Amino acid sequence: MSEDWGKRHERAKDELDYKRPDVSIEGELSEAQTEAILNMRLRSLRKLEEVELVKERDSLMEERANLEDLLADTMQQWNKIAEEIRETKKQFGQSFVAGARRTDFAEAQDFEEVPIEAMIEKEPITVVCSSMGWIRAMNGHIDLERELKFKDGDGPGIIFHAQTTDKLLALGSNGRFYTILASNLPGGRGMGEPIRLMVDIPDEAKIVNIIPYISNQTLLVASSAGDGFIVRHDDVIAQTKSGKQILNVKDNSTAKVCCDINGDHIAVVGENRKVLIFPISELPEMARGKGVRLQKYKDGGLSDLTTFNLSDGLTWLDPAGRRRTESDLADWTAKRATAGRMAPRGFPRDNKFK
């Protein structure tokens, strides 16, 4: 007995339109027969589900009993561990296809170290640092005497030519050197950024000088007390933003001068306007320290110093902005740590060589 699906039936658009089959017609199932068939199927499914649940319960109960026995017996625990190790060895040991060693021990190869400068395009720049410590990099090598704009209350400080691949060595008045990558400097369109955002310079410290790093080059550092020494560029490079202590300063003294060595003699001028010239060979080369006495002072301290070749004479800018060279320097040449003599006529009133 089955329903004749060959007959045409009107399609029900909703539940109210549905019409039950006419049980008076031969071949149609009654409602009681339909319910009986459905209940028979559901009972079979429930029976199957019940059997599976019973099996799962028995399995879990057996596993629980085994775990309780395992927790209660230490020897059984070690036996279980040994069994699992054997299974792991069998599964992932050398006999297993993917378990054999696929690497060998050998000497490490030497790889060429690629410096960070190699990743930066080399271009000429002019580094400008104002008297208040705002630093920027202008494109190209501009005229160092060119008039530049600064913030209100600020003015020119340090300016020099460099390359974008250079490392810049900055000496603070606290005697610490700081390293700045020229490629990280802000552009020259604005007023720049405070150098204190790039390195951790204390508020009470000031920038003494900034110079580009040159391998195997030496520079001269000196304190306001008149002590100084020679140090290599490689020894002052700092690896952290907090800098590297090079010149030890005590009491009220501060780092005063930092300049590259270009010559065989050094000229020192004190705040008392006395000038002393002596060979650069009398200064020691150190990696860190206080240094040795450059000039003897009764009052005041160091004002400025410079290095030069004795055969070329000592050059400075006079008050009119003209360069003057003094060739006869016998009156000011003496041993290191002596007092020196009064500066020659026409020497700048600010006691600066440049």
C-alpha cells in the first residue's frame, strides 16, 4: 500500500492549505498507519543510540578503573612510562623512515658581515645643529657660511658636511659620547627635531660638538679644567642611547672641546687669554679617563684649543672676520702644562680660534 504520486495535487502555499490524503481512496495510508511507521523507525534509532551509549559508558568505566589502579601503584606508573617510551621509539626511532637523523655536525661557515651603511643610499648632506640642540640634515653640501633660519630665541651652533651613511659622534658636556645615524636625521625643510629625542642626554648637559665618524681617525677631547687626551673614533662609538662615558669630569668642570687632530702641534688658550703651543706627541692616547694637564691656570680654565702644523703657522679669525696667520710662534711654544703667554695682537676677544 502506497500513496499514488502520479495523481496531480494542488501545491500548498502554507500549512492551512495542506490537505491530508483521502483515506477512503484505495492505496492511501491512514493517519494511524503513518504514525505507526514513524514510531517504529524512531524506536529502532533510539535502540541503536542506547547500545552505543552503553558501550561508551563501559569503556569509560574501564578506563577510570585502570587510571585509579595506575595512581595507586608507583611501579605500574613506571612500567607505563617505559611502555610509552618504547612505543615512541618504535614510531619515531631510526627504524622509522622519517625518524633517521637528517642533519650533520660540522664547522660553522664564515659569513661576511654586512654593515647597516650598505643598506642606505649614500648621498651628501649638511648637518645643522642649533645652539639649543635642534638638529636636521639638509640635502647636498651647502655653503657653511649660508644664513639659515632657526626658531625664535635659537641660533646657529654646529654645521658640517657629511654623508647619509655616516655615523655622527656627539660629545655632551657630561663627558659622554652619543652615536647618531645620519640617515635618521629629520629633513631640512623644517627646523629639525631636538637631539634629546634621539639620545638620552641629561637636561643639564649640552652638546659640545658633533663630528662624523672616520675609522682609525683620532680626536682630542678636553675639559674646562684644562685636562685632555687623544682618543680614537672607534673607542667612542656608543651602542646605546644612554651614550658612552669617555672624558671623566668632576666638581664644576665640564667637557669643553672635541675636535679631530689635523696637525703636529696643539694651541691652547685659557680664559685668561694666555696661549700655549706644544707638540701633539706630548699628549697620551687613552680610551677613557681624565687625561693630562694641557695648560696651567691660576684663575679660570680652558677656553678653546686647536691642532695645526707648525710649519703652516697658527690661523684664527680676527674681529673683522678675516683670517690671520701667525708664523713666528716661538714666544708661545713651551712644554705642556705650563702657563703660556698672552695672546698675540689681534686675537679674538671671545678667546676662540674659529
